[in-house]
Amino acid sequence: MVLLGPPGSGKGTQAERLAAKLSVPAISTGEMLRAAVAQGSALGARVEGVMASGQLVSDELMAEVVQDRLAKDDCKGGFLLDGYPRTAAQTQTLDDILDDLGERLDHVIYLSVPEEELVRRALLRQRDDDTEEVIQERLRVYRNETEPLVAHYEQAGLLRRVDGDRSMDEVTAAMLEAIR
Ligand code: AMP
């Protein structure tokens, strides 16, 4: 299953909650990359600057990261992806990876939240090195690169829209309902 939504939509929090309810791993590519940076690994060194600017890490590098992660044993009973795919090329890569594993996507949930609420939340949870410029850049990249995936998955008949502008519990309940 894939969770789509703009930065500040509560995707990360909801991914954790839903994954716990469904007993599958929540796989956040953003968390994986931040962990790599914190560890000072070779991967971390390659992505640190790109991440700090609010831009996207290259599709090729992300393909390696996701392929390795989805091949792990804990993904055998299903998984919830948070933050991947984010570009048209990544949707294709994900389909290829899933094909190789003999799996397919069951659901894509789109968490929708009004723009002004996104900016408000982004400023609240601002990380140390986030300037308002970087926050705006993330939203811009989201709109250009990731938002088109909503239509893509809608056409594929996989998309469920959930109103993310509610309490955390209400959103979790609505997501569970959407995939029932
Ligand atoms: P996130 O926590 O999901 O907002 O991710 C933080 C940052 O990690 C993003 O701003 C990107 O620089 C990078 N990142 C995470 N996931 C991806 C992805 N699927 N494709 C490219 N870059 C990513």
C-alpha cells in the first residue's frame, strides 16, 4: 500500500498508526535517508545536500534504496510506503520491483489537506535547518512532481481520498474504512 500526500499532510504519523493496525512495516524513505545522514554512511553523504535544499534525491538512487528495503523479510506480508513513489519514474520503478517480487499494489491513499493548513503545520514542525524558503521549495516540488501521481493512481483504480484536515484519530479511522 502507498500513502500519498503533500508535506505536512500528516502522512508520516498516519503511516505509523495504520501500519501498526495492519501489522505491516511502515517504510518511510525520508526517515531512511535521514538515518543514513545521521550515521554518516556513504548514502547519507550523497543525499545530505539535496535533502537540505528541499529537492528530490535522484530516481536511480531511490530505486536502489527501495529495492533493497522491499526485499527484506519483514515485507513478505505486505508493507506501507510513505514518501515513495514521488515522481512518475518512481511509480514505474515501483511497479517493476513489485513485479519481480510477485506482488502488486492493493491501495493508494491520498491524504488531502488545504494549502494554508499545510504551510501552518510546516512552520510548526520546522526542523532546525528548515527555512521558509526550503518549506516552500518542498511544496513546489510536491506540486510539480508528486501531485500528478494522484491522477495516475486514480486512473489505475487504486486511489482512495481521505480528508486529512481532521483529528488524528478521525483520519486514522477514515483510512482504515477506505481500505476495508
Ligand atoms: P520526507 O521526510 O518524506 O519529506 O523526505 C525528506 C527528504 O528526503 C525529501 O525532501 C527528499 O529530499 C528526500 N526523499 C524522500 N523520499 C524521496 C523519494 N521518494 N524521492 C526522492 N527524494 C526523496
